[in-house]
Amino acid sequence: MVLFVVLTLLALGLGVIPAEAQTIKIGNLVDLTGPTSDQGKDIAQGRNDAVQYINEKGGVNGKKLELVSVEYGFQPPRAVAAYKKFVEDDKVLLVLGYGTPDTEALRPFITKDKMPYISGSYSGHLTDPKMTPYNFPGGIDYTSQIRIFLNWVKEGWKDTSRKPKVAFIFADNAYGRAPIEAGRAYAKEIGVDLVDEEVIPTVLTDATSQLLTMKTKDPDFAYINTNTQWVPVVLKDSYKLGLKTKYVVNNYGIDERTPALAREAAEGVYGIQDVAYWGENVPGMKTLMDWHAKHHPNDTHASPYMRGWLWTLMAAEAIKRAGPNPTGEGVKKALETLREWDTWGITPPFTYTNEDHRPTNRARLVVIKDGKVVPVKEVSVERDMKWIGK
Amino acid sequence: MQSGDFRVTYASDERIFETRLPIVALVGLLAALALVPLVAGTYWLDVLNRIGIAIIGAIGLNILVGFTGQISIGHAAFLAVGAYSTAIFETKAGLPFWLAIPLAAAVTSVFGLVFGVPALRLKGLYLAIATLAAHFITTYGIIHWERMTNGVLGFNVAPATVFGLPLDSDARIFYLIFALVVPAVFFAKNLFRTRVGRAFIAVRDRDVAASVIGVSLYRYKLLAFVISSFYAGVAGGLMAHHSRIVFPDAFSLLVAIDYLAMIIIGGMGSILGSIYGAAFMTLLPEVLKLSATSLTGVYPNAFGLIASARDIVFGLAIIFFLMYEPQGLARIWMRFRSYWKLWPYAY
């Protein structure tokens, strides 16, 4: 009896999803269970919602989009397996990628298969079209962010008796380490003293020992490069130990949720942000809010949700520009035609060229004040070709 | 139909196949397997390949835990040593894969020998903790010996080539994997028909008694570690070639637990059980994933929910097997088979 019911349900299930000929398949790689699931859940939902939205508006060039999703737990080997499935079984047109370790691992595959790849990794290593012609980082690269941080430290420094002292605190994985080498070089170049580097585990439960070491070096500023769910651990431990250091966190390490997670330890912490916050007054927000009210009014969203939308909209735009019969090569070329492309105001406008896959050189500096993330000013850094691919 | 069980010689008692039918079935199965890459898509080939690798790894662990009774939670470390040695031999020393994998397996054996030494004095939980040390020492070594292992970043491995043909697709590497699974299974199956294998079982059942009747505990415990880690080395080498990347997190403690679950669910002390367990543990998340994907049409958030359900289902499956069928899937299969053998005239 049970078997019968199950079989009937399965048969119905298969019936509900008809194999549509006029669909464009997009590979969707997400982490819902691993150490970056704080981003992944919102990103996955943003991508799903954006695809539904585009399809309700009639699709792209008359064709519907279809996401083929794989959850990979932030494990590069599983990402490679998922990618092989995308290419050989699903025959996807492009892939919405995810983290730094997996995008790095997939580099040779993407290039060989000429597969346009919009990655959630903003690693500087992945921005050079000479090395990774098919990879398109979906936001301001980590190297530009660390340069923004160092410039900001230098500009604000008034004490003439000594140079400002900085420290880097980063997760022990490809994402955490991505901008560190460039950061060292740039600090030297502009005359900021890098006095300490602290490596923290990807999954962080306690940062006391690292912070005690850092305390002896007494940096004025520290740059934290890990994820939103682990940054509060550093902040709380630092608060407990009474460190005077000022913290700046990169784009994936701070968002609307940080004040609630770190409470008083978050006060006065700065962040570099690539996207607008949920509910902020930017042109596309009304569409997003309406969608949200119509489909899942009880959910809460944070900025990763915007990234999910942003990358999907970008993929749709490229597919549209690639014409009625898009190919991988065509989509790649189309992405490289984006010039000051309006991202609904979610980010500063994006530009990709065949010489530079850094979408923008602008971001926002934010600070946590009275339990809220408040924008301070727009910050930017020179689009220097010297730092591409670094 | 069999009309009785007559074993009048030692040879007949030792037979692997009691009748001709299983031999025919096995040959048929192997022939069918050889044809699979021609019809299956990459997704299912990938799953099959992972099952093949897990079979080799699980047999290795079963020889140590299920047959010799030496509990190890260091299996992920042994797999890691196999994978990294293979990758390093190929990438840094430029050896071809058919030299690199056996060499890596030999390195892993030596490694297993070293970490097997505590087994001479420790038993049960204490040994488990000692092998846990092996795991953490290995992980530490991999992450910090950056010159060789590239640290936390891991590195890509070029596809193996056979006569100039790169094994760069799942269909091609499938043949390499299953060409190694078959001898791995037969070696293990035969091992327990020999003096060495019986000594292993004697050590498991009661080591004091075994040593009294002349089984050298020193020799056989270490030998079990060596053979087990040789298997792990081969499995690790294949992992490196299948995923084409070696990466420290791919050999986390959870992997060791997964392998233990495989032999618990499949059947401790059973070669066939290792195969069933490997298949079960590899297929379960895929089945969950597929059901999630088919449900997304009806309920869009199913994907996210089911992703987190994997571990819960694993936990429940292990509790279920420990409570209701400690001898695992192998035992269930045997009961099923004997029921149908006698059907409808069961007595």
C-alpha cells in the first residue's frame, strides 16, 4: 500500500515537471550546509527568486531559464563533480559559481570547456582574463578591498611620529588567504606597517590565542577576512580582552546581521560593502520588496540575497545580449560588453572588458553604530593593471 | 535447485561459489558493468565511480576493523596520504599514474605500519583515540608542509593517461577504478581463506587465545594495518584522479566516520558487506538530493531542507542497523536469499 502511494506520488511528481524544449539551463552551485552557509542560503534563494521573476516576465529572448542546483558544502571535490554533471548531463549554458576554493579548483575545467562562470568569489587571482578568460567575479575583488582599507588607514593617519600599524586576520582557506599577499605588497608600497598576521580556522569557535598574540604587536587597525558567522567570534573575543584595535571587515564578513550577532562588541567596527542592504533606497529595491511581499512575506533577508539576484540578472542580461542561439563563447563575449551596466543600484555599475574582469573599483565604507550598519561614504581605488590577477 | 549441503572435503568447504549460478551471475554483472559507460550519463557514472572508490576503501577498513578487530578512526588520514602521495609523485616527480598509485599505496602502508604500532598495546576505545591522533597529525602535516602539499589550497591533478589517452571523463576513469575494484575484492575474499586471514579473525575473536595457540599478535596486528592502509592508499590515489584535485578538507574526520558507517551498515567482517555499505552510503545522499530536486517543482525550498537532512538520515540509519541488524546489509541479503532459495517450500 505504502509502496503504491509512493509510486503514484513519484509518477505525479514526474508529470508535474514537463521537459520543456525552450529552456536555457544554468548551473547553480551553492553551499547550504558548509562553513559559508550564512551566505549560501540567502544567495540560493536570491537566485531562485530572480529566475522565477525573469520567467514571469517572459524569460530571456522568449526562452525560460532553469536553474540546475547542486549543494556542495564548500568542498572543492564536490564542486568538481557538480561541474562535470552541469557540463555533460545538463548541458548548461553558464554556471553561477560560489566560493574561492572551488572556483580556483575549477579554473582548468572552465577554460577548457569555454564555460562562462559568474563566481561569488571575488578573489584577485580570478580577475585576469589572460589566466581565467571565462571567469567573471561578481563584485569588487578582495585585492581592491584590501587596498581600499590600506589607503583609508593611511589617509586618516595624523600622527607624524610613526607610521600606522596594521594587522591581517584571515581564515585558513583559499578565500581567507586570497588578498593577503597583495595586501603585504601594497602596505609596503604605501608605507603602512604590517605588524602582524593571524590565521584563524575556517570554522571558528575561539580566537583568544590569536588575539593575545596580536595584542602584543598592538596594531592600530586590523583587517578581518572571513565570513559573517565567524567575524562576531573575533569581535567578541577582542571586546573581552579589551583590545584597542579598530577593525575593518571585508564584504562577506559584515552585513545587517552582524550587530545582532556581536552586540556591543560590534560597535565602531567598519566594513567594506559591495551591495546595498535589504530595504535600502536604491532603484531596484521596490521590485525586490514587492516580490518578497508577494511570495514569502515572512522571510528575512540580508545582503547575500541581493547578490543572488544580482548575479542572476547579470547572467540573464548576458544571455539576452548573446542573441537567440547563445553559446558559451557568445555569453562570455556578451559579458565583456557590459559597460557601466546598471545593477538596479544594488552595486555600483559593472564593467567587464576582455582585459579586465574586475567589475568595479567602487564600494561603500560602513560602520556599526547603535546596533545598526550605517553607510559612511563611497570609497574607491584606482583600477591599476598592476594588481590584476594578484 | 540445491538439494542439500554436502561438504566432504576441505576444498568444498572453502569454496567461494557454492554453485555455478553465482559465477555466471558475476560474469554477467562484470560484463554489464563494462557496458555501463556507454549508456549512463556523467552524473550516474560519477556516483558509480565514487562507489567503486568507496568499495576499495571500505574493504580496507573492514579488514582492519571488521576482521581483525582493531578499531580505527584514522582511515581518512590513510586515504589522504594515498591521495597526496599519488598527486605529489605525479605532479612533482612526473611519474605516470600506474607507477604513482602503487608507490603511493606502499607509502600509505608504511604510514599505516607506523600508526599501527600503538595497537600492540592498546585495544578498543584506547586504540580508536590513538588512531584519531594519526588523523590530526596527518591533517596538520598536510596543511603545514606547504612546499609539497600547497597547504589549505590543495592542488589540481592532471588526468591519468593510458597509451596517450587521457582518462579525463568519468566514463574513462570508470574502467580504471573498476579494474582495481575487481582484484581488490578478490584479494580480500581470498585473504580470509589463508593462514593470515584466519589469524586476523583469531586476533579479533580473542587475542589472548590467539597468541596462546601461536598467532604472533605483533606480526598480525601490524600486518592488518599494512594491508588496510594499502587499500586506503589505492582508494586515495583513485580519489585524486577522479576528483582531479587534492584538498585537505576532503579528508576530514567525517570521512573516517562515513567509512566506519559503511562497514557497520554493510556488515562488519564481510567483504560483500563492504560493497553494500559503500554503495548504500554513497547512494543515500544522491537519492535524497534527487527527491529534493523533484520536489522543488511543488515546494521550492525542499532543496535547502533536504540538504541538511542528510546527516539526520545517516544517524538514524546507523541507529537502526545497530539495533535491528548489527550484521548489516550483508546479513539482510543472506536472509533474503535463503528465503527465496527455499520458497515456497520453506520448512
